[in-house]
Amino acid sequence: MTEGTISAAAEGGDTLTRLEQEGEIAADYLEGLLDIADLDGDIDMDVEADRAAVSIISDSARELQKLVGRDGEVLEALQELTRLAVHRETGDRSRLMLDIAGFRAKKRAELAELGAKAAGEVKSTGQPVKLDPMTPFERKVVHDAIAAAGLRSESEGEEPQRFVVVLPA
């Protein structure tokens, strides 16, 4: 092994440890939040695609809907607050993803289907397809689905009206 290989391997281990640490800090923060709100929920931590992923799950998912809000607005706010809590502890900016009651997982599946459908339309017509405005999370999922279908896409417009355009290959 060369010195560069050892360094890269050590960095990879450090990254995983750093992401696990982010997950632990986020879990502690969210447990405190659940206690304050007097809500029941279990916290699941994982590392997905080079970012910490934390989920709050419960047998009574209906109770957790308060933390999701309309169209995930409360979830987005809680994710930002959780990222700030992690930043306060680590000094590093976090890309942590938060899911509550499976909202993001369900949304991800719906968006992947939307992306695949748009890719199919572009393949059959040869014409670009513009999708409705989406959040950065939503656009990322759609871009990934389109790439998986063998096409390319780009985002256009300004927030909050930024949208995905699916382009022929």
C-alpha cells in the first residue's frame, strides 16, 4: 500500500465515524424534542449516500404527522434545526437527512416514479419535458431517476420556483 492509499482508507473510516457521530447528536436532539412535545417515537440511524440519515418511527404514525406538517413543511424545518444542532456540536456543516413516519421514503418512491414517467415521455417524443417546481430534495430524487433511465436532466429557474427539465439523450 502506498502512503496515499493508507491516508484515503483512514479518511473513509473517519468519514463514517463522523457521520455516525452526526447521527448520534441528531438522535439525542430529536429525543429531547419528542420528550418536550410528549410524543412517542423510536429513532433509527443509518448512513446513506455519504450522509447521516435519521428516522423517527412510531406505531402511531398518525401522531407523528404533527412533525411532518402539510407537504412536509414542518419536517423540513425540523431537519434544518437538527442540522444546526449537529453543527453546534461538531463545528461542521451537516447534510443529515431526517425522515418522520416514512414521509420522505414514500415521497422518494413517488418522485422516482414521476422521473421514470417523464423519462419515458421524453424517450417516446424526443422532446424535453418540464416538471413542476420542486424542493432541492425532490429535484435530487427526480434527477437520479432520470439518470437511471439513461437520460439527462437539469434544474432551471430560481427558488422557490426551481424545476427539473428532462432532456433527450
